[in-house]
Amino acid sequence: MRLYRDNAVVLRLHKLGEADRIVTLLTRQHGLVRAVAKGVRRTKSKFGARLEPFAHIDVQLHPGRSLDVVTQVHTIDAFGADIVDDYGRYTTACAILETAERLAGEERAPAPRLHTLTVGALRAVGEQTRPAELILDAYLLRAMGYAGWAPALGECARCAAPGPHRAFHVAAGGAVCVHCRPPGAVTPAPGVLDFMDALARGQWQDAESATPTTRSQASGLIAAHLQWHLERQLRTLPLIERDRSHAAVGDGEGVRQDGERDSTTRSASSA
């Protein structure tokens, strides 16, 4: 079988034997690929240092029966150098990689938009162009959009009635109107859904002007929406550092459901 080349982001590594590693890659044209990198744990390895999480690489692979084999690696962007020395950036980037792997779908299903989005998000985290939590939430919203799971924000998720709507229900698919609002829907503070829409559209001037309370509530809804569709929690989300200076305000003006915060949204927001 012929060798093939592709651009890839290194998502994850596993040890294999005494000197090898299994590398999980998000490639541009071949989607999710798992491959063996032979001898990379040896000190004399030619490309071991290039196969680290957060790396954006040009990789050549040989197809195998169960796992492909890495034969050449060239670094395009070494994002890890600007990420691993800061806990906030590191945990944010880890959440991006875990989400990318979960949303990539079946192995070898092309995911060029997700690949491009992931590269851009890692670059933004490393360069600190914007607050890391905003980069992450924008990434999650857009990645869910590519997967077909984007929450409805400007119209009712059930009847498509144009908004703005005040209520949000994860299982219903996002914002819901007063006629379609199911039991358990939450009512975020004014501006939260508009903030989420600004993040999804890349309207950064509007997004960066949002209050800490708005950002926190939106983060909770985004995380809850993503994990509901994945049917599992992401391990990295609880590690994300977020601004807690608004906690006292948030408790009084937070997402309300019959006078109390929705438990699903609360647990996701704490991530």
C-alpha cells in the first residue's frame, strides 16, 4: 500500500512496548488517524520531539492493518512551546484536543473544517490574542456546528419562531419560545444567548465586552449542551480556570428555573 501525507494535529499519545508510541492525529484530509511511531521514546529518535500534543505537523504515514506507521514528520507549528508553561492555557488547549477527538467521528472520515478550527484555536491560545475561556467557548460552539449539534440561539429550537427568546433547554436543542418551552428549561440572564451567538459568529468586540456573569452562564450552557450530545462528560472541562470574582453576583442573578439554578447547567458551569 502506498504512503500518504497529510497535515495533522497531535491529539494524544500512548506508550507501546519499550520504545514506541501510539499517536492519535486529527488530519486534514483523512480525519482521525491512529498510528504507531516507532522508537520515538529513545533519546536518539529522529522525530520523537515533533510528536507531542498540540503540535501541528506535516506527517507521512504507511497504511497498516490496524494502525498506520509514522515514517516522516515535519513541524509546521510548535504550539506546545507557548502552552505547556501556563496552567490556564494548558488546560484550555487540552479541552480543545479532547473535544476535537470526540467530535471527529469515525476514523478516517475527512474533517477539514474541524482540523482548521482546531489549528486556529491552538494558535490563539498560544498567542494569547484573547482570553482563553472565550477561545474555548467559541471553539466548542463552532465545533458543535460542524458536527450538526449547534444550539439554536436566534430562533426556537422546536418551532423555528424567530427570537429573541429567553429560555434555554439542552435536550430541546437550545433556545425555546414561550409556547414550546418544556419543563426543566432554564432562563439565563439577559444577554447570555446574544453573547453565545456573538462567540459562534466570531463577533469578538461584542463578546469581549460581556460581563463575567454573562460569560460564566454561557460557559455552563455550552458545556451542558456539548456533553448532553456526547452522552459523556469531558475529563478536561472541570480543570479549566475561570474568573470566580463574580460568584456572589452570579448566585443572585444566575440561570433560573423556578427560583433555582438548573442542576445540569450548574454542574457544567462549575467546569
